[in-house]
Amino acid sequence: MAKVILGIIFALLSVHAKYPEWLQYGVKVIAEFDAPNKNVQQYNEGYGIIINDGLVLTSASVVYDGKRAKDITLYHTEALGEPIACLSHARILAIDDNLDLAVLEAERFTDIYCNVLPEPNFRELSFEKSYFNVLLLPLDLPLDERLEISYFKEHDWSQFLREKIAFKDFLELPQKDKEKLRGMPIFVGNEFLGLKIKESKTDSINSNSKDGVKPEILTHREILSFLCKIERETSVLKGKKNLNAFCNTPLDLQSVP
């Protein structure tokens, strides 16, 4: 009996190791653009993460290609271990092409086959209560080659599973493989490090780079700074209670050690 109990405990620990909590908040982003030839559809694919107030963070280059995408569809899993399925459409609330960051808002929720559901619906209600809390003090780890990072990856049967890799090896991935990861949330353990963004168009070195290495990661601190900037200077986040409260507390993200 003791062996059976131990076996169950080890199995649960194994599942927890395979499925960290942040994994359930990852989304796949498919953006459709108008193409010169209307008979040929033009798509971008990338990833993102569901955060506070029903928002989604992704790479701007996934949903903006000189013009905004005409339609954006989000895919995720209802429960860890289940196949990726259609979740909703989304619209762009804010975008910064220089940072390569876009803030999306989910709308027109669907069933798993992408059929739009009447409102209100259970998927929308569930979505509002399930998110990764990005409104935490940033980890601020240096983007050092010795880090071990984690992100989610599509495996067999289109599941999201955790991928663990040394940051050095991540930097050395072929460019075509890194392109597929645009908008991917990157973690160290269970701590949010930042988002994978596109390769810099200039020869300037990122301020977080070391020995001339461009990390191609927009850090947690940079993301929070952008969110609070648009919260204070625009009305696009009006009614987003968590962000409104966070950004209007006496906290200077630029000076927090």
C-alpha cells in the first residue's frame, strides 16, 4: 500500500513538473491579413499570454505587418493535457512596433470549433477569472547565457508542454525556429522573465545584452512600464481595474531594485 501511495505522489509531482501553472495561460495567436491576391490568404502565427483584466500580450510583429491584422484568433487549452482549441477572436488595444509589443483584448468567444458563441457564455466568464498575474515586481534577472529558461511548446497531439533550455542554447537556435516563437512568454522556474520578440532591425545593442548578444526578449519590467504608460497617457485601458490600481500606486518601475 505504501508503494502505491508513493507511486501516486511521484506521479503527481511529475505532472506538476510537466505542467507549471503558467502553462494554462499561454495562447497561440493566428493573425489574418488582407493580401493583394484575394484568393490567397496571408497569416502570421505566434504566441502570447493571458494576463490581468482579460488582456493578452504578444509580439507586435505577429498582429502588425505594416498594417493591422484584419482578424486575430486565439487558441488555448481548456485544461492542461488537452488539445489546443479555438478560444476567441481578439482586437488590438495598444501596439508599439519599436518594443515589438501588442496588447490584445479577447472578444467574440467561440466554441472549440471556432463558432462564435452567443453572449454571455461560459467561456467568456471563465476567461475573465483565469489569468497570469503580470502585476508583480519584476524578477530582474540579467539575461545571462547561464540561465535556464522555460516556455511552452506544441508537442504531439497539439498540446502545450513545457520546454526547458539553457538560455545560451536558446540564443543559438536557428533563426527560422526563433521566428516561430514570436510573442512566446519566457519563464525562469515559475517567474516571468519576458516575451520573445523579433530580431532587432538595427545594429544597436540591447541594453540588457552581454558581449554583443541581442537577447530578443522584452523584459517583464519593460512590459510593465509600457502598460502603465498607456494606462496613464491614454484611455484604451479604461475600466481595467487591476491595471488602473497597479499603475496608480506610488511605484516607480524604473527605480525598483
